[in-house]
Amino acid sequence: MRIGELAARTGVSVRSLRYYEQQRLLTSSRSTGGQRNYTKNAIERVGYIRRMFAAGLTSRTIADLLPCVDYPGEDTADSAAERMLRERDRLSEHIAELVRTRDSLDELIATNRAYRTAL
């Protein structure tokens, strides 16, 4: 499929797909006219990349983890596992921070409601 179709099927902009390729997160073949062609597997890969970006991972970190996605059990598995654990710990810390922020907001909402009720 061409880049426009991949963009439409994944909800990712053409510009982002080009960026993914530039960062070596996604690959394509080229037609004789130079147009990018992707396999159907690219849809799943773009979804994975989007989830990793949404979780706060950098393109470099994603690139470091992709060999484990592509070739599970390869020699790099130990270092990738360490990297994944560090990223998981970082995400867990961020989630805890978000929960604390939400709890503070809940307290403010409760205070605001109590104030409005007292009026």
C-alpha cells in the first residue's frame, strides 16, 4: 500500500510516517517511480509506534526496542529487557504522579462543590 493509504488506515499523518522512516522505525520499499510501498504489517507496526510515543518513549528508545519486536529471542534480548524494565519503571512513576495530580484535582472539585452548596 502507498503512504497515503497507510496514513488513512492508521490515522497517522503522511509527515509522521516519513518521520518514522527517517528514524528507522518503519521501512518501505520503493517503486520504480520512487513511491513508498508498505506491507500490511506496517499497519500494526505504526500502531505499536504510536502507543510507544503516547507512553512518552523517544524515537531512539523505540528504535532500540524494535529488534525485540521483530526478532524475539535474538542476542540483544538481555539489554532490551533491561531497557524495557527501565522504561516501565519510568512509566509507573509517571502514572503515580498523574494519580496524585488527579487526587489533588478531586480535592479541589470537592472544595468547590462544598463552597457552592454553602452559598
